[in-house]
Amino acid sequence: MVQTVSIAVQLDACTIVGISKPASETQPRPLDVFYGIPFARAQRFERPMPATLPSRLDATKPGDACPGLASFSENEDCLRLNITRPARTAADVAGWPVLVFIHGGAFNFGSALERNMESTVSWSEQPIVAVSVTYRLGVLGFPAAPGEEGRKAYNLGLRDQAAALQWVVERIGAFGGDGASITVVGASAGGHSAGHLLLSPSPPPFHKAILESGSPTARLVLSPTHPQTAAQFAFLLQDTRCSSLADLKVLPLRTLLDGATQVWSRGDRAVQWPFQPVVDGDGDGGVIPDLPVRLWEQRVADGRAGNMCVMTGFCSHEGISFVPISANTNADFRKFFTTLIPSLSAADLTAMETLYPDPVTDPSSPYVHGSRKQGRQFRRLAAAYGEFAYIAPVLHTAHVLSAAGARVYVYEYAEPSGPHRTAEHGAQSLAMERHASSSNACPGLAETVATLHGFVTAFVSSPEGDLGDSWPAFVGSGSPGAVGEGNILVFGAPDRSGSRLVPVQPRVLEAAEMERMRFWWERMELAQGMGQMATRQTT
């Protein structure tokens, strides 16, 4: 059993009591950890408000996650953060770089503790301070009610994240961190969130970000009045027997979450998830004032994009966890996408059939199904959805920033794991936190994990995220609409024998790969706002 002792930090008039953890075999550096520090107050469907700390705060035990789907938490006033730092001594100099983690979970699930930030900090060669934050999830964080009634409740979860970052800027110095040296890291929905914060109308208090399988242009970012968003809110009212947001505000929490779960179930199979960030317009201080693809254009025009420094990347098989394994016919393939993106035209679908060849009719197709348990279109559908939802948005971010003169690093995580023995969505988390389980896993994994983790913490420690010659910066050929031979580092790909992982190897984007990326880039507006291209009619 690990022996711990108390450690106290004075923050204004509050004494915050955390714990000191000694070094161990899995965590080589002793740590100070503070759990569950309130950074704001949350009342249902209201924007975050300043929190008042008591004279003494017990921060020795993890707090509750925010209520969400599949959550047992009943505490709506859940806005807390956790701080991990190297154990301090009197000789330590204050001002360590800060890494702020935003968790994923489709904006409906998850916890600030889902990533082991203690491992991240303990294995870092340079001292860093890590902060993980909660934010309101699902119907409590992203209700998207139509009309004036709902406007002030749009994107509450993103506002919570912004409030947490402001708290870090103002108060992390008491814990030895430098509020002027913040890197935000987000995985999946957390990566989308970090991207939205980068694009926000007011410059955020950070310019370095690590977007893991995430981008502000990823998946669907619709308007509150889009038919899908409006229908999902109408279903919520129906399932809870309410008539307005005001009714939902006084509903018992469990009744509200049960209704939200029913709404989720309606769209889950088609990956039409409810309770997502929305384009909330620039009135009343909108968080996402325009389509994210247009916001990138604005950030390039105003010069902010060129000052960003971003590490981003994807897993080799992003889509395989999300699409129906039973997909068996070309009609199934087409129906999936016409349901997900109704504005795709007949010409779009025909182009997709060329870009993603049917394994049933084309012997050269790379998407041949892997087992009898899989439908014949499963791998094809997984590849197309993974590129639409995650890989194309990640590479779009990289191309836009590179063209603007920003420093960008792109990775591909290829270590095969999970039920399909592929690098599925979220597989990189093991390496990002340098999880202890990697030391006794397959040959080459420990070195893969150590290598990627070392790059991540070096990026955090460098004021401008400069990794030197060890990781070539991503360089596109200009605008996102052009072919670019971007530099990517691949982590954990199996060697030719398949018996050992190669920790890191470079590659460049292939021409066929870039053709598929351009297809999705040119149609990003179909998955944003009202789902219509500004310059074409849908057929």
C-alpha cells in the first residue's frame, strides 16, 4: 500500500489540503495531488459563476464526475479540477509549465479522472503541472433549446472549460505552475473542445494545444435550428413530458437524465448523437459564432492562427468502434451516410463509391471484411466514417495552420489493440499518459509509449512547443484544397513480421489519401450549421 501524507497550499483565504505520494515502480517521481477543487458554480441551464472557497478545503480524495449518461453522480454543482505537480521542496523555483486536460466522451460521458495525469507528470523529464477539469455533460451542458429561451444555455460545457482555464491562469501560481505557459490537451470530444476554444472570438489564454483525434471541424457542429437538433430537443420534451426548457429546469435530475438517455438511444446507431456543441451565433457572446470551417478562415485572416502551436493526430482505424458491424451491402453504405449527412448529393455518394471501393465488386478494394462476424461493408464503412469524423478534420487543422505559418506536428497512432486488433479511437491514451500496463505488454509497446510520451511532455515544456529535428514539423503545400506531402510520425505500427511494434517511423501523406481528405474538406459545411453548402444546391 502506498503511504501518503498531507500537503497544504494557501490560496487566498483558503487552505487547500492535498496528498503527497512517494515515488514507486510505476511512478518514478514523488507527487503532490489536489483533488476536487471548485473552479466555478453550476446551476442548471445557467452559465458558470465564480465559486467561493471555504477557509479549509479537503482535496485528498477524488470528487464526483459531472452527471451524464451512464453516470451515477447526482451532484449538478460539479465544476471541479484536479492538480498534480512534482513534490515541491524549498529549493524549487516556481513557474512550471502547465498541462490542462479536457476529457472526451462524445460530450455526454466521461470524467476528468479518465486519464492518469499522475503518471504523465511523474514520467516527465522536465517538471510540469497537470490540471484535469470537469465540465457539464449531455443535456446539462449542451441542451440546445430553440429560441430566446435556450440561447443563454447554448454550449454551457464549453463555457465551463473556459472558466476552468481562467481559474488556472489566475491561481495555478499558488501550486507552482506558470499561468502564462499553458498547453491544453483534449482527447476526442476534449480535442474538439480545445479546438473550439482556439477559435473562440476572444483569444484564449493559451496558444499551444494537443488535439488527440479531435478538431473543431470534426463530426457534426449544427445550429440549434437544424432539423436534427430541433427534433432531438423535441424528443427530450416528449420523453420527459415537459413543454419547455423552464419545465426541464425544475425536473428531478434522474428523470431528466432518463429522458436524455432515450434521446441518445434514438440516434446512437446512426452516430447522430444529441447534446453536442452548436453554432450559437455572435449575439450575446456566442462561443461558436459561425461555422467552424469559416472560423478557421477568420483566425487566419486576423493573424491568430499563425501564432498557434499544435500537436494533433489520429489513430489508424478511427471509425471501427462506431459503425454497425452488420453493414453488408452497398445500399447499407449509402444509407449510413445519407442518414448522417442528409445534404450529401447523388454525385457525392457516387464519388464516395469511387474513393472507397466496394469490396464485394472490386477485388482490389482494401476494405475486405476480416471475419464472418463482420458484414462485407463493415471495414469500408468504418474507413469512410473514420476519415469523415476524425482523420480529415485533424489533417484539415494541420493544413490550415501550416499554411498560416504555425508550428504543427502530426502523429498517427498505429498500435493494434481492442476487439478488432486495430488502432481504434482512443488507443493513443495509453501512450499519452505513459500507463504502467505498457511495460509488460507486447514487444515494442513500452518503447512506443515512452517515445510518444516524451514528445508530448517536451512539447509542453518548450515555451513555443519546439521539438527540433527529432519530429519534423508538418508542412502542407499551401491551402487545404491542395495536395500536400505532410510529415507524419507513426507510433507503434507492427513490423513486417507482425511480432513487434516499431516505436516511431516517419511517413508522408499519399496521393490517394489526400484525395479522400479533400473530398471531406470540400463538404465540411454539410456537417455544420444548417447543413447546406453556401454555393450549391443539394440534389
